[in-house]
Amino acid sequence: MAFPSSSKAFARSTCELPDITRNWLYSENWKMRYRTAFNASGYGVHPSVTSFTMHQETHTQAGKIVRDLHALGQSYARTGGPWAYQWTGVAGAKVCKTGYHRYGAAIDLTRFDWGAGHYIDTAVHGKDTRRYLRRRYLAVVATCRKHFGTVLHCYNDPDGSHWNHIHVDRGRQAVAADWDYQTDTTIIQWAARDLAGITDMAIDGDFGPQTKQGFEALRTKFGAKGIDPTASPVNYRVWLDLIGRHGMADKDAGTYKAG
């Protein structure tokens, strides 16, 4: 089944691949678990391994997310590393409703778990008072953006339904950043606030004067003045990788440099 067109940046996909049903992402050791409820503290409950049906391309791209998150845990663990990736929480994939879910081209992600208490719960940690958890959530969002065209989350939530999960759709590697695109702008704003220390940064998807200031601060701290993320996919992946490393390690921008 052919996908409908979305934005000009993500108007193509590998439509000839079939749907597949799996209970794992990337490796059969990295299972998916279905979020069935929330506990009294607001965290998702994921009682059992569950199979999900989705477009094969979506499964492949989602697998790349967990592959990269495993690599971040191995090399950039905040404490007591290396961390080995364990499992992924999921709220749904192919569902008969409007949007990309009906084509199996979207997946809703709810938890990323490295074991030993090291995890991100997407219903809680994006706006947690603890900065290291917000940073880790940001690392997950940046990693998702490397492999999917659209990433919706607690700060990029156009219809108010994404406060408790990360929705990704249109499995494409990162194209060049587009500051008219809220997925990209919110990543920069979030990084400027929680990595570069611009604590009053609004994460609203509007690339205005404050966001430009934050972008320039990040570019200086990252040593990336010559790397324009809007110029090419390769350049943007440099930025996403830097954000992911800093976020996972709970480090201020500039700890790791471009190149």
C-alpha cells in the first residue's frame, strides 16, 4: 500500500515492503513490551513482551534507534557504565485510525530501558524536575530524529495527545534541518535550555530571536561553527549525535566537540 504524501521533505518512502509482525527491535534480545496502564506515580506499566505489526521499514528504522541508544549507553553512560540496552516500551504501531498509523508507518514509543534503573519513561521524564532525566529524554528524541522524519513528544505535541509517548513516523534518515519544521526547532531549543544553560528558553517550535541565540550558543560550544545543520543530512547528523552524547552522559554542551 502506498503512503500518502506528507511534507516536501518526507514525501517518499519504501512502499513496496510488506508489513511484518515482531516482538523485538534490531535484535531478538531487545524485546518490545506493551504499555497497558500507568501506576500511581504516573509511570507506564509494561507487564509482558508483545508482538506488533508494522511496515517493515518502520521496524528497521525503529531498530536503528535502539541500536544507537545501546551504543550511547555503552560509551556515554552517566554513571556506572557501560549500560547494555534491554527493552523498549510501545503503545501501538499499525492501528486503524487517521494518520500514518493506519499504514503501519508510525510507532508510539513509551520506555527505553538500559537495565539497573537506567531508563526513560516518556510519560514522566521529558518534563521532570531532574535535569539529567530531561537530558536523557532529549538524547532519545535526537536519536529518533536520525531515523524518522517526524518526532512528536511532550514539547512537540500539536494535538495534545503526545505528552505520554514519543510518536515517530515516515522512516527516513535525517535530512537537513529545517527551522520551519517544529520537530527540528524543538530539538535545538531543548538542547539550548538543558545543555547550553539558557534556562529561560521557550520550547515552542518557533525559530525566533531567542532560538537563534540558543543555536549560536550551541554552535560555539560544540565547535560546530563550520557545520550548518540546514545544509546537508550529514551536517545535521553531526548535531544530532552531539546532542545525543551530551544528553546521555549528562554533560554540558562543549564537553564533546564536532569532529
